[in-house]
Amino acid sequence: MDLTLGLKIKNIRKEKQKTLKQVAEETGFSISFLSQLERGKSSATLESLKKISLALGVSPGHFFEEEAGIPEQDGLGMAERIAAYGVHYRNLAPGFSSPDFMPMQVTLEAGENGGQPITHAGQEFVYVLEGKLTVEVGESLTELTPGRSLFYDAGDSHYWYNRSDGRTVFLCVSSDTAR
């Protein structure tokens, strides 16, 4: 469990002068879950971080950990990263407190997925760099291979899968038109 993540969430919540009850009402999560998350007793997925960031009025990038000492390998410089349940998220726009859109590099190990289906305001764009990605939007499944992309309304229930036996890497650009 990640106490650092929980403390970041708690600090932002207090800065925004919101109670656990207010955040629970805005996210649909229980007060108990949010409290456990803030105390490092529970884990968060990207979709839960997205909902919490929307409720707190900050970019999901606020919750990413900078990995100091990681050599620059891709020309993008230092980025922020978070890992949850075999899924690795890399913020490609660190340092922006409230961007209009959030670019991330997502790595799904073989057989992994993006957590649970989620809906949120805005749109999402995914572009596959490596491997095979299955994207579920509503009732529709789309298989994407390197160089292929998909743009969809994030208000529709959506979910990512790596059903292959290799690693999948893709870019995800998510907007929030509710701001």
C-alpha cells in the first residue's frame, strides 16, 4: 500500500477545504475507502485516482511519483510514474498542475487490464506503440496493434485489456471537458 499517495490525496483534499464526505459524494466511493486510501491501508487504481482528481479539481498527474535517478531513455526527460496491479502509468506532462488534457504512457503486462470500467467527463485517445490492446467502449470491443488508434467519449463506459502473452505499451490522452 502507498502511504505517500494517500498523504498527497489528504493534503490536496485539505488544501481544497473538502471533507471526506464531500469527496465520497463526488466520487461515489465510501468514506471508509477514502480514509483507508489516505492512510495507505488501501490501493488505488487509475480510474479511482481519476475520479478523486476530478473531485479535488486537480490533474491526475498530482498523484504520480517522480522516479529520481532514472536515466533518460526516450528523450522525454524525467517523467512521473505510478504502478498499480501490474499496470504502469507514466505522466508525459509532469509539472503542469491543471492541464486541459493528460497525456500518459501506459504499459500493461501480459494478461493485465486497466482495472474496472470507468466513465468520466471528456474524451480519450489511445495510440498503440507496442503489443496488442483491446479497448472496450460500451458494448464494442476494438483490437489495436502498433500504429493504430482509437478516439472515444470518456462518458461511455470504457476499459483496456492486454489479452496477449506479451507486453502492451500505448499512449493515452485524456481530456476533461467538465472543468
